[in-house]
Amino acid sequence: MLRVGLTGGIGAGKSTVANRLSEHGAVLIDSDKIAREVVEPGTPGLAELVEAFGEDILASDGSLDRAALAAKAFAGEDSRKLLNSIVHPKVGARTAELMAAAGPDAIVVHDIPLLVEGGLAPMYHLVVVVDAPEEVRVRRLVESRGMAESDARARIKAQATTEQRRAVADVWFDNSGAPDIVLADVDALWADRLTPFEANVRLRKPRAPMSPKIAEYDPTWPVQAERALARIRVVVGDNAVRVDHIGSTSVPGLPAKDILDLQLTVSTLDKADELADALSDAGFPRAEGEWFDDAHGEEGTWPKRFHFGGDPRRPVNLHVRSQETPAWRLALLFPEWLRQNPDERDAYAAVKNAMATKHAGDGTVERYTDEKQVWVDAAFTRADAWAASTGWTP
């Protein structure tokens, strides 16, 4: 299934997006709703809260008096931790049950207000953030919820900042205007990104070939790469020697194809094969066939594994290389050498642009890559010399 994390600050209008995705067929899991369900009358959750905080947290009808609970639970750090230790595991267990019940071709949208605060973004294939300016959110909270303005601002201040949300957002919806505007954006997201993304992951579908097209350097490339790397780290855990952003998009100022090159370094290719299914399920389907790097300075090739990014709007190449060959080191050395040698970076940019123009009508990058490799092979020799003279190591 495709897991989508949906979040946004209080008053941003997240429910508008959630409901529209549900109308399209998404399986919607609402964390706030679950949090209420696990402490309803007669549940073990409510019984544990009463045991921990006393009978006076109950209303006259036996339901939870949330204001009374909050007065006790948020009086100090220890009481807050006690509350979380009771409620959070039950919410997590119920969430897991609902996800497990979704079909293998489902698009599951997890509406979770504290996604950013909880550091949960890497657990999802895609993170959608709904936002609106603070003044718009305050007005909504005052008018629709009857909240005092001071309380509304305090609630907003207590949540993640705009910058923190932007760092994890694969999709950013500005919901400050008329509802029809954001609903149109949601419709496009469903049709153009979520539906094909789910199919790409389930069917292990590779990215369609295309001619090389060089884009100007995008300063957000490293941030986008870090989101993908975080997802990979969650999947591989201690099996990774290291996980890195490599290639041209990792070199500031260097034009490049708008495809993020990432590298997972493992101890052996057997380990890479063990991780293949987990990486594929996480949104990086393994490519079929034999993949390799041309051996630098020796005859033959260096085998590797290769995975595509399944997100149709964020192309990714994931190279899985083992420490059994020097290829992983060269993949780290080359961009670092370019970063430290602007003249070489600019020379490489000229080669890339010339080759891309020459092969603009090929419908594939194969001949572009082959011809460019002549310059790259010679550059590897210069980069090795630079590493020896500077003492650079990965």
C-alpha cells in the first residue's frame, strides 16, 4: 500500500484535504478520532486513565472530562509523560490494525497533527502539509471554534514551525483561499502523483526512459534528497554502512538532470539483495537486470544493485553498492572534488550541457551517459590525485 502522512497546523484546514482524498478512494485514518475512541467509556484506556489520575477526570455520564484530565496531565512533565504512556501505545496499536486491514493496492492517508513534532515523516511514502498564514488560522479558530484569540495564538506557537514543516513536506498546500482552490490541488495530487505512485510501488514499475534534459542547479535538491535518505535509513537500519546524496544534484551550482542520485553502501551485495524487497515496498522499486559500474583503472566491471524512485514527481536513482569494490568511494569522491574545485565543476557543466544538446532527441540517456563518461573517467584520475594530496577520505 501507499502510505501518505497528512499534517498541518491547527486552523490550517487539514480536514478539507483529508475529506477530499477520502472521496477519491483513500483509506483515511484519523489520529484524533482514534485518540478519542481508545478512551471511550468501557475501554481499558479510560480505566487506566482513571487509575492514574483519579475519578474526578470523569464527567457525570462516565465519559472522559477532557478539561479535567488536561488540568492534571499537563501540570508537569511527569504527568504528561504518564498520559502519553497510556494513550500513545493504544493509538499506535489501533492505527496499525487499520493499516493492516487496508488492501494491498490501497492509498492510506494518515491524518496526524503531530507528524512533524513526533519525527514520523520518514515512515510515509509521501508527506502532505496543509498550511495557511497565522492570521488566517487565528481568524478561523476564533470564528469557527469560539476560541479566544490568545488561546489560538498559544496553540499555534506550541506546534511545529512553518520551517520545520517545510523541511519534511513533499507536497505543500496553501489553504488560505477559497476551498475550491485547494480542492483542485488535491484532485491533481490524486490523479497525477498518488495513483501512479501506488501503482509504481506495487507493480515494481520502472521510470520511463527519456532524453537528457539539464536544469539549472536547484538549491532545494539537498533538502529533497534528505527526505528520501531519511526513508531509506528507516528501512535499512544497521544494515547500511552509510547512505548519501551523490551525483550532480549534490554539488552546489552544478546544472544537472532533475533526478536525485542517492547511494546506499552495504557490506556485501548479498546484503543488498536481502534489502531489495523492503526498499521496493518503501517506494524505491528494484530495477531488473544486471547493473554495474565500469571499473576505473582496471579491466572489467564492478557489480551493483539499482533501484528507481517510485514517486513520479520526484525522480530518484538509488545506487546500492558494496564495500567489495571501490565504486562506493569514487561515488563520494567525485562530487566532493567538484565542490572543492569550481573550475572542474564548470568544465563538467559545459560537457553535460553539450552532450545533452547533442542527444536531446534520443529518447534515452544511454548515449549521453556513454559519451560523458569519457570526461568522467579522466576526471576520476584527477580526483584521486586531489584526494591523495589533501588526505581526503570518505
